[in-house]
Amino acid sequence: MSEGPYDRIMLKVSGEALMGGAAYGIDPATVRSIARQIKAVRDLGIEVAVVVGGGNIWRGAQASQTGMDRATADYAGMLATVINALALQDAIEQEGGSVRTLTAIPIQQVAEPYIRRRAIRHLEKGRVVIFAAGTGNPYMTTDTAAALRAIEMDANVLLIAKNRVDGVYEADPRKDPTARRFATLSYMDAISRRLEVMDSTALSLCMEHDLPIIVFDVAAEQGIVRAARGDEIGTHVGTAATVVATPA
């Protein structure tokens, strides 16, 4: 039994969250910190699934704007997520955790192919499961992959670890220092106000299946552990009415 309100969580780690303070790529200290927290959550008896992004290495949408075929660019982005997944897998193993990486496109030399029942079995055996290569389809973001896999895995909550953003704001706090952070937010408000929680497809999936979302800063002290324990952190997105916190 888990020590908290959740038995199984889905953690979405953006590619940018793996950069730490770097301008590009993977910051080893940041990856180790995330791995330690994932191991600590697993030690609480909570089953952990992870979806990783690839924006620290490659962005298909941006590449397509320079003339590259969009589908090809998106497939390249899927490969970037595999690189991040392997880095996180290695860090978790070095922390003493048991982990499996499953990819939506076959790369059998480095990871298992995604099979839903196999992934669930890994979770039941106490292994951390990392999902790479998004949904395996171009034009779909890793946000959508996180929502889809969370629903497929019957996760209790979707945790979104952002890079240097401690929740959802009414405007970009880096451009508008007076912007207020939402303590709680409804799915419909997030969609209608086009707030930067995740893309509309992912939000709609979460709303349809009543999957709660917690958005928080990956750099917050023990942020992943606190979110998994149900502590107050970041912004909670669900069926609740909007409540705006005081300016940060």
C-alpha cells in the first residue's frame, strides 16, 4: 500500500526540465535529482510511470518551420525523447531503482516496445516504467502521450514537472511580474483561457477521463515527492472552480 493518496502516478518530465540551468542538452545533476526523487516516491509504495519530452534536444514543430517535413521532424523528436529516457533510466538504476523503458516506436536494442499489459505488469512488480517516443505518431505532443499513457495505465494523477515555473499563471510570469498563479483550476478554464498547462488535446483527454493534473516546478525542494504525497504544491487542475492565488 502507498503512503499517500495515490497508488499509481504518471510523471511528465519535459525535455527542458532535464536541462537544469544549461542552455541545451542534459544536466547530469538535474537528472540525478529527478532520479533520486522518483526512487523516493517508489519507496513510499507508489507505482511510478514517466513520460519524457525531447525539447532540450529537438523540437519537431520548430524544425518544420525552417522547411523540414513536419512528420519527419516529429519522428526525429521521438528519437530525442529516447535519449532522455535512457539517461533517466541509467540515473534511476544508479540510485538503486528497478526501471524499464518502453518505446512507442521499435528500438529493441535499447528498450522494450510499448505493450500496455507488459507496462502494467512492470508497474505491479514495483518497477519504474519510462515511456519514450511519445505516442509513436507525428503531430502529437508528449503532453498528449502523457495523458494517454496515464489513462491507459489507470494512473490516479498526472504530475507535470516544469522547468523554473511553479504552476499555472494567468500570464507569463517571466514577462509580467504581476501575473498571479492559480492554486486550483478547472479543465474548462484552462482550455478556454488557453493557459499553458498542456496542449488542448491532452487537456481534453484528462477532462474526459477526470484525471487530475498537478503542475509544479521540477526544481522545487523535493517537488516530485511532495506532489506524489498529495502535499500542497503548484497548481491543481481538475473539476474544481478557479481560485487565483496572491501574486508570487
